[in-house]
Amino acid sequence: MVDLPRRSLLAGIAAMGAAACSKINESETAKSLFKAAEDGHRITHRALAGKQGLAPEYSRAERSPTFRGNGSVTVADPFYQEQLAQGFPEWKLEVKGLVEQPLALTLAEVRALPQRTQITRHDCVEGWSAIGEWQGPQLAALLDAAKVKEGANFIVFRCADVLYGRDYYESIDMVDAYHPQTIIAHSLNGEPLPEKNGAPLRMRIERQLGYKQAKYVKAIEAVASFDDIGQGKGGFWEDVAGYQWYAGV
Amino acid sequence: MKKHALSTRLWHWVNAAAIIVLFMTGLNISNAHRYLYWGDYGFDPKDAWLSVIKFPGWATIPQHYNLALARDWHTTAAWPFGVGLLFIWVAMLVNGHFRRDLTTTPRDWTPGAVIASVKAHSGDGAAQGYNPVQRILYGMVFGVLLPLMLFTGLAISPGFQAAAPWLLDVLGGRQSARSLHFIAAWGIFGFFVIHIVLALIDWRLILEMFTGGKRAGAPAPPEPDTMPPEDGAPAHG
């Protein structure tokens, strides 16, 4: 058969390719290539949209009928469960780290700040999307109140949920931290956040994927670098699964 | 005059590599949520217009399910694909490849022209320039499928939407853009299969995509290699 050599040749090439791929994936060259591509996307997006460019906002009629909960949908911590049952009377949101005036705000104080309401689309890294109406203060207002020090390059969100035995956390840079649509949401579709969607407070960072939208936020921390947090990759899924830190693609 | 310009050959192989990586990592990414929707949102499988099969490991990069690595490869290969598409369009417009080989007249779309193309193609040394079927197919690939792939890819990136919110509107929403991304990928796959089969029938065609080959049909000029690139070359060529 004339076909056989060609077929075994193709199989050979495929096997070589597979072996090469698993080597390439782990190499430093591949890692720096991926990093360059990721940085390229971030820089291009911001050059085209501007640092303050807005994600699309929708009308109430365009919302999805429900809003899917994903990742952590419940928090095991007994204090959290006790607070959830009572409407979070003693829950505090801390603003700390490289700030001149650390803060600890109650939920009532968060609600009393100037509010932004936005109907936006949530895109999961897996591919699905949901649309909901969020309300809460802009992160910029909290950072200004706490007076972020020079030398702070990232804002880290500390969360109450634990997945695979690790505390959930996420981080963004100062461009997204001061973006007008970056809010700490306490309500979804006009109701206090349900537990599956991050009660009592979750982040909305509208130009990035779902895993950036930290839920059950306990503390907002200004840092110079996130190298010493978790495994140093800037977020729970970045550490655990190797997701890109810039989740804008 | 070479049959294939250097710009064409360079782009062809870079793009071939990029497309293989993009397609196979895309199948891995598809496995993360195997449902396609129309409109802006979609997360409930019961609203899906299509439940996609789970693609087997041998068809995906990497060969096991790994969304992070598949996305790393996908968003990296998107660079040579996207920049390359812009490059080849500029090159084709400048060197006349587009006008000479890809433009069609209404007559090219008639059944008669298609039958004549197929007849002319099956036979030795029949390929005199691009026949109507080739013009239509390559035109669809360059004019529709590849740009659709690029624009739907950009549109489903949440960081890009702030730069061009109109793109999502044109495509009918983010989940529609994602569905079109999937459909266009299979369109390109279909072209890829036909393209490979036809090239394997006459392997010299593959060789020519490396060497450039010689342009058939036109009477050979005395010193082809020293000729300046022709502008508005004849339709055969």
C-alpha cells in the first residue's frame, strides 16, 4: 500500500509534535513568549480603548433572567454563615496595606458612599456570559479616602471563601483600580447580593473575565508587588491553574 | 516572475502554523463550556442552539484538558494570525495578487463557469492562473472567513470591547460572536482539508510554496528573476 508510509510518517510527526509540545509548554522560552503575548494584549487594549474606556452597559430589559454563580458558591466559615443569616451587621470591609489612613467600613457605611449603578456583562473564562445590574461605590473613592501611598502598584482583594484549601484572592493594577466601572458591589438586580454571587460585597472589574471578580471581599490591600502573596502569580486561579493575570482576553 | 511572491510564501507558512495551533487549542477551549448561544448572554445549556461534542485529546492542544495552557497558546498564536492577516492583505493589494487572482466577475459565479473550472482542473497542466472556483473559494477565505475569525476573536475579549463596542453590536452580541467564531473555525477547517487533499494530489504545488515556483501560462520572459514586480499583470499568470 502506498498509503502506509505516509500514514506512519504522519503519526510519527504527530507523536513528535506531542512530545515537543509538552516540553515546550514547560520551557522558560514558552513562558516568556506567553507573557509577551499577554502584555501585548493588555497594552494594545489600553492604547485602543484608553485607560478609562468603558465596557458596554445594557438596559434592564437586556439582563439575563438569572445570574449564574460559579467557583465558590458558599462560604464555610461559621462567622460568615452567622453574619449571612443576620444581614452582615458586624461585617467589616478593610482598606489596608500601602495607605496612609487604613479603613474598616461596615456594610451600612459602604452603602452610604456615593454609588454607581451599572448593567454589565460578566464573561467567564469558560466562555459563558450573564448580564446583571450591580450597585456599589467606586473603588477609586475608597482608595482616595484611604490615601494610597506612592509605591503602591497593585490592589489585592482578600476574600472569605476557601477553594481547594486556599484563600481566594485577586489583584489588579492601578489603571483598573481607578477605572470608573470598577466598583465594590453590594447589590445585584436591586437586591442584596445572594451568597452564590458573593454576599455581602464583590468586585466588578468590567473589562476583565469572571475570575477577577472577587467575591466575599473582606479586605482591599494596596501593595507594591504581589510576589509574596499566595504563590506569587497575583490571584487564586493564576496560582492554582495558571490562568493569565491579565484577564482581558 | 515567481508563481508565489515571497510575501505570500512567508505568510502562508506562518499562518499555517498559527492556524493549526489556534484550531487545536480552540477545541480544548471549547471543551470548557460546550454550548453555543445567540445574543449577548448565555450560560444555561437549555438555551443553547448547539451542544458541541467533547473533543478528544488527540484533536486538542494540549492533549489533555487544560484551559490555562490552551488559552496561553491561543492568545499567543492570535498575534501572528492577526498581524499576518493585515500583512497579507496589504501585500496582496500592493503586488496585484488580489486584483489578478482573487477578484471575480458576475460570470465567474455561473454554474457554467464552475463546471468549466472543475473540468479544467482535472487534467495535466491545466491550471492557467486561478479559475473561477479558486477565485471564489480563496476570496471567501480571505474576504470572509479569516477576517470573521479575527473580528469575532477580538469581540469576545472583554478588554477589547471597550475599544470597539460597535463590533459586538455588529456581530449581534458576545455569545453570537462566540458562535460565529466557532462556525468560522470549522469553515476554515473545511477549506484546510480540501486545500491539503488537492495539494497532496500534486505534491509539486507544496514544493512551489517554498521555492516560489515559476509562473505558468505566460511566455517566459528572458530573465525572469531580474524583472521588476509586474503591476497589473495579465489575468493568467
